[in-house]
Amino acid sequence: MTAIDDQNTTDPAEETVTAPADHVDPAPNPHATQEQVEAALKDTKLAQVLYHDWEAETYDEKWSISFDERCIDYARGRLDKILPDAPLPYGRAMELGCGTGFFLLNLMQSGVAEKGSVTDLSPGMVKVALRNAENLGLDVDGRVADAESIPYEDDTFDLVVGHAVLHHIPDVEQSLREVLRVLKPGGRFVFAGEPSTAGDFYARWLSRATWWATTNITKLGPLKDWRRPQAELDESSRAAALEAVVDIHTFSPEDLERLATSAGAVQVESAAEELAAAMLGWPVRTFEAAVPAEKLGWGWAGFAFGGWKRMTWLDENVLRKIVPPKFFYNVLITGVKPEK
Ligand SMILES: C[S@@+](CC[C@H](N)C(=O)[O-])C[C@H]1O[C@@H](n2cnc3c(N)ncnc32)[C@H](O)[C@@H]1O
């Protein structure tokens, strides 16, 4: 634990909620028209909102997101990887690009923070994240927020986290400046799950091959039950067209360190993880998206997670010693807001 980290555990009961009382977030738009999709192909932020509003209600199912031990361990493992001696619990934490709340809600369940704020550019995602938080009985509020201009006052949070979000943001350095602005002096940020450049390349090819193989093999007689209805597959393909617009960046660990330092952070550190695990994980997730959910269920999720754990063991104990970090799929970054 560092002296700076030690100062971050303030009593959340003393804190003020900084969103204006009369503020109303925009409503979700889960049914984008063809015209809106076409406009979004040239407007990355519109694409983010349409794509993620579209996905919000089915996102947990699509990505096997849960709020049980499996995902609590995963989320906590990402924090422990980059910050093994974190001074827990933090008082008030905020998540940028929260999606359905996978990272912050599971971190909170593992005791990382006492009070949380979920934020996302997509109103549909904020709605689902707040619903998930309520079902879990967590002390969480939420707002629609663009990471490049975060609608909270200076010096509000002890911890800011994000998972798989920085690669969607056009100006990453500006968003990190905003993160530092809303953090209290000495407050810390942790971002995980950012794609490396090499990792993104093999993940895309493995995913395309899995999608092609699954959607073609399930045209065959005995496997037809495993084919999702054509309308759903077409909708997934339209979503995939937007996905190409919403994924803007890939990073090396050094890229993220440079961006964080240039935004003004201190104690900046990066890490990279998942090579064999990513090579298993991407085909598994694509297969899950290509077949009807009821064919798989939680037994499959447990099996897939077990495989991911075994591959992670291989990554950490064997491949890490012989393969350079830039070939691992996930990049993590942490840093601290300097004391005034
Ligand atoms: C790949 S999803 C990850 C969601 C969640 N963190 C998770 O790991 O499941 C990326 C999320 O970032 C959000 N996002 C994209 N651009 C954003 C921006 N400029 N500001 C805030 N959130 C953004 C998207 O709406 C989406 O919910």
C-alpha cells in the first residue's frame, strides 16, 4: 500500500452526489432505423450509442456476464493483477463505459468499493447497469456520460475503473485528463481489458472463422436446431457492421503508459495478459453468439470458464516467460492523480 493510496478510503456517507437534481438522462433507443445505422457509419459516437443501446438488454447473455462467483473472481483478478496491494475498500468509485455493470458491480461485490457510480455513453447500458445494481442490493447511482467530458465535479471519486472501454473513445488522452479531474488528489484509476494490436488481429480472425464455420455447419440437417433464426443472424451481422465503427483503437502497454503520463497521471504502470486464454476465449464467445442461448446454458458457461482458467494458467506460468508482452491480448493500465 502506498501513502497516497492510503488516503483514498474516505467515508462515502460524507460524500455529496454531484449530479444536478433536475438532470434527466436521454432514453435508450434499442431499435435503430436503417437511416440511423447509415448515419452512424460516419459518426463514431452515434455508432457507440446505437450499437450499445441495441445490445444492452441481451448483452449479459451474449457475453456470459453474470454477477456470481465466476465473474466476481474475474473482475477482482484484473484489479489484483495490476494493483495487488490496493488499499481496500475505496470509498466512492466510478466506472466509465460501464456497459451492464460487469466490472464495477462485481468489484463492489468483492469488497473493492463501498459506493459506486456507473456511467456510459449508451442510455440503454446505464439503465441495465442500474437494474443489475438494484437486484444485487448495491449502493450505486448512474448517469449517461461521455468519457471525454465526464459530468461530475472535480475531486469526486477515490477510484475510477473501466473495462474494455478506452479503445472506443476517440480522444483517449482527453478522457484520461477527465478521469484525473474527477478523481480526488491521490485517487487511482484502473482500466483493464483493452485490446493489444497483435491480440486484436488474431482475435478478429479467430472470431470470423468461428462465425463462418458455426453459421454454415448449422445449415446441415441434424444440426439445424443449433441454428439461430435467420432474422437474428441478419441482425447480428448488421450489429457487426457497426462494431467495426465502434472499435477505434488498439494499444501496446507502452502506448497506454505514454497517454496516461501525458494526461498528468503519476505512478503509472501497465500490464498485459491472456494469450492462450484469448485464443480460446474469442472462438468460444463467437460460438455462443452464433447459436441459440438455450442450447448452452450455465453448464456451458462453467465449462468455458474452466477452459479459460486452464489457458490462463498456461499463459502465466509458461507463455509469459517466452512470449513478449505485446503479443498478449489484454492491456491494463493504472495511475494516480498527483497530490495538489
Ligand atoms: C465493450 S463495451 C464494455 C462494457 C463493460 N465495461 C464490460 O466490460 O462489459 C464498451 C462500453 O463503452 C461505452 N462507450 C463507448 N464510447 C464511450 C464514450 N465516449 N464514453 C463513455 N462510454 C463509452 C459503450 O457504450 C459500451 O457500453
